[in-house]
Amino acid sequence: MIQNIHIRKPDFNERFYMCRNYEKLYTNFNITVKYNKPITPGILSNALKTMIHDNPVMTLNCFQTDQIEPSTVNYRNQVIRPLEKIRFRDVAEFVDINTFDESILEQLGDETFPMNCDKPLWKIKVFQQADGQQYISMIYEHIFFDGNSGIHFQKEIAKALDESQESEQELIEDLFDYEKDMKSNPGPVHLPVTEQVKLFKPTFFTFLRYHVTEPVLQFFRPLLAYIRQLLPNSWFKKPTFGVSKLYHVDLNNQLGDCKTKFKIARFTTEEVKKMIKFCKANDLKLTLYLHIIALNALQSTVFSKTHPNEQIGTRSVCAIDGRRYRTEGSGFIHGSIVARLVTDFPYFEGSLLKYMKYQYQLLQTELETTRDIKTNRISEYCNILDSFKNKVTAEGGRTIVITNLGKLPKFGGKYEINDIYFSGNLGYMHTFNFSFVSCDTGLNVVLGYLPGFEEYFVNDKPIMDVAVQMFHDSAINLATEDTKDLQ
């Protein structure tokens, strides 16, 4: 029997992600690593038991309290509580494969996490290649986890593996038992992030902008775009962001259909150093550098194929870790704490450097004002499902989402990470995503895209192969060019 102290109602942020789960608007994100030595089921079970003990958020799931359709009550008829038990066979699986590639990422992307059941909202898969190498994938639902949570758990499991003894080969089937492990805990299992990060407080002007200013601007956007086309470029000192026709393509991605295809671009440590050197010389961030190059590669390949003879703009989202805004407490905050920098870009012309610098200015403003993370709270006063549908109908969704989880440090233990990948489902609103993560051996970028793009070719080559190769080559080539030639 779960104690009342360990049961709570979800906050608005969690209900937002519950909506995505119930309505099948999103599946999961996942982080995959390759260690320098293999792990066995016994050693893994010992490590998972330690990790669950140290991170009680891993014991939670969401449960409906009545028979009312959740969307009709804005997902308020839910509670969050620990499970009675977590068994190794319910969360871990060893799978034999030929090689780890994009097809495995697609399999991972199809994994779903039902609520109202006796399993947690995460799982782990160990893919074993024929040559003996292993790739360990941790897969998460977004309700309690985000990309940086995933990185935190990679650190936690590497630490637990490092502390394991070679004698710990016996498999532990029961990883968690509420009666034994938590019942006597006098406090709550996991506080919602809105109580841990005191920034989800929209101001009066935020409400005004969301309910009045934004709808008005949205209504007049086509008129602004038309007027802008009639004026000479010399009148504008900065790129004319936000007035181009935004990219949208109908590839039959129906509500509830979140199938995602993937491509991988790999950068060596030396290539990453060159790009970072270029960014420092031009007062840029690597994420924004790769962001603009990714958009340009898509514009030069995909957009020109799906919208020939049109100069198409893009609505672009760059994810920001909300933990950077924390001013109180210490320790890692579990939960999904994501802010977004949303930018409407025009059709790219000339040097890409001006677009990078412009977005860098926008990023600094967002970090100073914390506007987006404050705006998130407005979803508490909206119908969440209708909000999803309206955004896609009115905006055509977002063209691209960029997420960079940074570099995983070297641990200096028995289990070192030699390779790492981060990928995520597109969900219902996005057309592409670029997911970055790196370790000592280099940077891996996973490009997610709608399956419908498989039907497009350039000179008999799949268009997405051409796009990802152009992205890779352009990122390296630009970093070696003289900045003076880019102005």
C-alpha cells in the first residue's frame, strides 16, 4: 500500500507531457553509450539497483483517478506515485544485433511508455554486436526526464558500474520494493520542478503578450511579409527575421503518428576543436554555429526540392537547460526543465555568420529575461490538447529543433565511455531535429526527420543522405575559412 505522503498531483509542466503521452504526440528520447568493456546482466542489475536507490524519481509512474477522459479535464485527474516493485526483466533487455546504426535508433524511437501500469517511465537496452561490442541505450518518457536528466543518469550508472565488484555477477531480479526500500521514507519522493525552480511565474506583460500581442502579430504576419518584399534590402541593416513564408510540408504525419527516421553525422575531436576555435574567434556558441549550418544544408537540399523556386523561411527552436536559471538549493534537479529560444529565420542569403551572430544576440536576451520558461506557466490556464492542435494548424509546426547536451566528461574509472549518441522522437509538431552530444572521442549529431522525405532524391541519392553530408562538410569547411571573407 502506497503511503499518502508519497502520492501527489502533477503540476502543469507534468500535465503537458502527460497530454503528449495519452494522445500519442511523442514517444521518447534516448541516450546510447559504448563502454571500453562489456557489462553482464548481473553487473548491470547491481548498478541499476544502486541507481534507483539514489534516484527515487526512477520509481514513479502516473495513474488516473477516475473514468473521465483525461483530455476533457485537462489531465487533472491524475496522480503521481511510486510503483510497488521494479523488476530487472521489466526495465532491462539484452539484444543481439549485427551493428549499431540508424536502424537501431529507429527501433529505439518506436518505444513507448504507458501510464497506469506497474512499470516505470524508463528502460534500458543493451545491444550486443557480433564482434562483442556493446551499446547501452537508456530510453525515457519526458514527464520526469529531459536530455540533461539522461546525461545525469549516464554519469550515475557509470559510477555504479565502476563501484561494482567483479564478484557481483549474480542477477538481482527485484531492483526496487516499495515496502522494503521506501515505505519508511518520511518525505515526498519527488517534488515537481516548479517547486524546485522558482522561475515559472509569468508576469502581467507575459500574459498580455501571449493573449493579445502574439495573436495580433500572427494575424498580420502575411501582410508584413508582403510589405517587406516590396522594400529594398538596403533599408534593413539586420537580417529580416520573422517575415518570410515559413517552411511547412504535408507528409501525412497524422495526429498520433510520430514515426521518425534518423541519420548520423560524426565529427572527430580535431574537427570539433577547429569549430570551437572558430566560434571563440567570432564570439559564438558551437550550438548556434551548427544550428545555422544545419538550416542552410536543409535549405540547399530538402527545401529546394519540396518548394522549388520559393524562398522559404523557418521556425527554429533551440533547447536551453532550465537548470542554469536556478538560484536556490544544490544538487541535481530531476524533471523536465527545458526553455526554448524560438527564432523565425528568413531564406538564407550570403554569409551565414550574420545569422549566427543575430541568434547569439537573441540567446543572450533570452538568458537574461528568462522569458520562455516564465511563459511555460501559461499552459496551466489553457486547454493543453487544443493548444497543441492550434499551434500546428496556425504555425505549420516548427521546422527544426536543436538540442546540445554538451560533452560527457572522462570518469577515470574501470568503465569509460568511448562513444555516445543522443536521439529523440520528432513528436507531432516538428519536421526535423538535430541532437548533439560528445565525449572524448568526438561529437555525434543525430538528425531526425519525417519518413516522407525518404521519397526525395538528388542525382539518384537519397536527399537526406545528401543533406547530412552537406551539413558535415560545411561545418568543417566554414571553420577553416578566413572570417574576413565571411562578412
